[in-house]
Amino acid sequence: MTTIILSILGILLAAAAALMVVFYGGTAFEDSSTEATANSLQNAGANVLAASDMYQFENGRLPSTLDDLTNNGRYLAAEPDIVGFQANHNFEIHSSTHRNYAVFPVPPEVCLKVNQNVGVNDNDDEVADIPNGRSPNKVGCWGSPGWYTFQVRLGT
């Protein structure tokens, strides 16, 4: 009789553990996936910024396009590969001393995580708290629902 009761308890505990893994493991996976994508985006931005600085040092001007950095692999071997989503990369030219490397569209939860990482948003902020306009920070994410943009400011 004791064996039957212990067997039933073991089965119930195993079922409860399986439910906990499904219920709690799902959000942990989603959170870590968002963090990984945000980190991939920030790393791509840091690589473009470093390559742009080197290009400017050697050529006396900022690069005009991403191709300036990827030609012959001198500054970047290829366009940055953002893990987790398909995106467009471009340079926005504002002046001879100011360019933005922009990636868009960025998923809202990734945009929020980037901003939390760089201090634009607090950790308890939500997607609705993402700024609508460009951040004055060197790195940040901005936009409106359906179209968020990650940017790195190049130059001064």
C-alpha cells in the first residue's frame, strides 16, 4: 500500500515539475532571446562605430555609406549580422561631422532592452515608454509602434 501511495505522489510531483518547466521556462527563454538580440544589435553598433572611427582617422572624413567600411574588408569584413531578426542597415548623413548608423525595424521588446542597457529607459519601463524622437545619447532606440529604429551616432 505504501508503495502505491509513494508511486502516485512521485507521478504527481513529476507532472507538477513538468508544468512548472513549461510555464516558467517559456518566459525565461523569451527573456533571454530578447536580451541576446539586444546584445547582438549593440555589438553590431559598436563594431560599426569602431570601424567608422578608424576610417575617419585614416581618411580624414566619416564614411558616407556602409560600403565604405566593408570594401575589401579593411574596416569590416561584412555588414553586421543581427541575430534574431531581419533588418535594414543604413547611414543617415546629417553633416560632414555627424552620421547615424541605423537599423530598422527593431522589435519593440528588443528596442526597450537596448534602451534599458544604455540607460535611456529604466528597468521597470515598458514598450510605451520608448522615446518617439531620437535620443541624444550615442547609442539608443526610438520610434513608434510598428517602426522602432536602433541608432549609433558616428562622429561628433
